[in-house]
Amino acid sequence: MNHESNRFGSTVQRALSVRGLCSIALTCSLSLPIAAQAPRVVVSTTDDVAAAVGLPFSVLDGDLVTVQATKPVAPFFAGGQFQGTCGFIPGDIDAFTRLPGSHPGRAGSMVFSLLSNDGGFLDGDVLILGNGGGAALLISELDIATALGASGVSIDVDALTYDSQGRILFSLTDNLSASVLGPLLDGDILRLEPGLAGVTLVFSEADVQARFTQATGLTDAILDTQALEWANGELWVAVQSPTRHDGSIIAIGGTPHIVTDENDLGLGGAELDALGDMRPGDEVPVCHMSLEFALPGDLAHVEVRGRPGAKLVVLMAGRTGFLRLARFPGFGAVYLDPLDPWLNALLTAHAMPIITLDGAGKFSRDFHLPSGTVFGAGFAGELGWSFQLMDFNTKEFSAPVRVQKL
């Protein structure tokens, strides 16, 4: 056994196997966290945000983090999670939302769009995490362009959500000179009708501007609608300008108002370009690694978040796989190969690490990646190491995080 693995935390004092782990999870009691009263959301920033006081990890522009007014920023889904589930790390996430009717916290609930063509997908595609691993095409850029009457035109989806009837609301990154609705601006909010039967203008950029001014008292041009979310019966937006509120969340339906001021989100007023509401059960344990690429033996900083006082088993393997665990809460699958030699060596040696979160639901540690040859192949054939967490009491599984070998 490679003893580097024990530096992540203490070790479980019992024999575990994939089947045994499932049995343990089934016999554990379920204890759900108390729902937060203030809006808690997932966001992505336009630019990187450096680590600082109150923010112990850097937030890259492709990361998704959870924020809440006056609460610490928490990791949610970063490059390592995308590598571990999709097989590639997006350069930037341009939009994020949840699939209507999906089970909270599940991989298959996550819907997103990319800033640039990446991983074999286009920047106008709407994607979802696929069953069995990888990203899957939910709605193609071509389908959206055709519905807009602009077939053959390259478009980029800049903001995305579903309304109360399950229809997609979206905004474009750039102006579109001609469509079935006439010229469109990047601040317009559009609705894709069921069956791709057409597109409806929900709010023009001028409408968004007027409601932004009503909510903030500022007349500065918003320039662009960068993020959308439908929550609590309201349509929320994040806009590109002015700087004072490019990181704020603004409700533009009914009586426009500021949902959360950027100064309360802990990101230093960073501009937002993706936004998603957190439903009860969506926030599962998460592991954030400071390295996305590393050599064997390299030192990584680990930040773990979850239920205060929770004991989390750390599953580790070189090879990526997929084992569906739909009967458990959380991410719904283990993305490790059950036959991986490193994973099985840890199980056989009764040395599966376990960590305990503090009263704030945090755990931090510097961790040496294994110095031996326990790395294995991921979804894209890349070599590396994968990690995934299981909470003993809630039976929740985290999303996997994967570090690629240089």
C-alpha cells in the first residue's frame, strides 16, 4: 500500500469493499442539513478571483462556487470535477442551471453551456452530465439557431434557466443582426418554445435596463445580460455593467429589487457570468483540490465542505469508472473503477481514509499525491488520480474530483 494516501486524513478501522460500502451506507441514519433562509446560489465569475482572507482557495473563471449573503464562499464544481465527470476541463462556464424535475444533487440535474468550443462541444450547445459519464448534448447550437431563424449562424448561449413551466429562457453573448424576431441584442432575454417550435422575446435589453434602474437607482448601461435564474417565482439576472452591480443578483419581474448585493457574496465584487439557485439537497459534500495537473508525489492543498461534524470516507482510484447508486442521496454515482488496483489495495489493507469536518463543515489539509504508479486512465484516456467522498450519516456521495498526471 502507498502510505501517502493516509495523509488525507485518518484511516477507517474496518474492511471496506464497493459492496460493503453500499451496505454501510444503507444502514446509516439520514440526517439532512437545515435549509438556509437566505438565497444560496451557484455562480461562476467572469475573471479569476485570487485567494484572500475569508476565501482560502482561488476561484477560476471556469469554477462554480456556492455563495450566500454574509456566508463564506464554498467550492462546488471546479475543473477537477469536470475532468472527473466529463473528461475535459472547460475554459470557462458561461451558464448554469438545474434540469426541472431532477433529483436534487444528482449529476443529471446539472445543465450548463460553455464560453468557447470545448470538449467536442460548441459554445451555443446546452449540455448535461451524462448517465455513465461524460457530458451529453441536451440542445444543440444548431437547434437554437434554427429556432431563431438563423440556421447556419454561429451563436453563443450566454445565460440559461428554465421558467416555471419548464421552458428554456436564454440570452446570447453577441447581438444577432437578423432573426425571426428581427435584430436581437445581447441583453435580450428569450424563450425557446417547446419542441423547438420557435423563440419568444420575454424581456428586451431595454426592459432589463429599465428594471435594473428601478432596482438600483442607477442609469448606467447594463451592456449585456450575463446570467439568468428562475427562483422563488422570480426571474433573476446578473448584468455586465456598471461595475458597482455587475456581481449583484437582480430580480426583474414584479417589483424589481436587489436579491443579493455583490458586496455580500465574498467574491470582492467580481462580475458574474453564471447563476443557479440551490434547491434543498443540491449542496452535497465537495472536495476542492488546488492542483488540476500534477506529478506523482506533488503537494496539493485540499478544501472539503459538507455537513458540520460529518465523517467522510475518501474513495481513491487511478482509473475512472461509473457505478450508479441512485438509491443514495447526493451525486448518484461513483466515478471510480471498482477494479482499480489502488482502490482495491486500500480496501484490502483496511486503509480507506476518513476525515471529520469541523463545526463549520470544513476540512483543510495539504496532501501529497501518491509517489508510485497508482495513476490510471480517465474518461478521455488521460492519466491521473480520482477522489470521491461519501458521508456516513447522510449516505450522500460527492462529485468526483480528478487530478491529471503531467
